[in-house]
Amino acid sequence: MAIWQSDKDICDMYRHAANPKEQIRILAQLNICTEKEIRDVLERNGIEPVGPRVVQHRSEPYKPWTIEEMVQLLYLVANGMTDKMLSEHFKRSETAIRNMKCKINRKRTENARAALEIFKRKSGGGTDDKKAVQADTV
């Protein structure tokens, strides 16, 4: 759709706005266009609009993680990739990445505690030594 104001006018109004994020919405309403079109005008003129552009990384929302993806996630985390980089790599949101990392860490802790309990039983420690098990795992 054609924008009514010139690029210069839009950029000036954006630069002098008390609330730049809200100004994008206002400019879109004034010019009867989308906020994306206003952002495009600003970027075309060398202005970085406030607030990130909403980028949807999900190819399939709520797609379950495969074992291979979880192993790859652990490998990439160990090699220093950030949540943002992982998000782009796996085509999932940063929240999904953080949630899976937490889930894997919880499972690791549960498995370590279970293995320690089995070891204690086999070595004659018995189940009466629960405080020692808790102290060892913390």
C-alpha cells in the first residue's frame, strides 16, 4: 500500500517521538499501512527501530524434540553456543531452547540421584542413610 508521508517525514517523526515504539504504531495508522512497512522505511533510511522485529523461528510449533536433537543441543551448549544461536540453528524459540536445557538438567540430576542410591544399596549403605545421599547430590 502507498504510504502518504515521505520517508523524511516518517524518519523525523520517529526520531523526535517521546515513545519510539508507540510511534511506529501511530505512523502506521496515520499512513494507513502496516507497522512492518513503517519499520521498512526506517531501516531503509538507516534507522534501527526500537524493539525487535518479531521473527518466528518455529517451522512447526510445539514439535517434540528428538533424542538426536537433544544430544546435539548438549554438544552445541558445551561448545559455547548462546540460546539465540541455538534458536536459529534448531528453528525454535529461545524459550523452547531454555526449557529443553532445564529439562535435560533435571533428568541428569534425577538419574544421578537414582544411580547414587543404587550404589549405596549395593555397597551396604542401605536406605537409612538418606541425609548422606542428599548431602552428596547437592
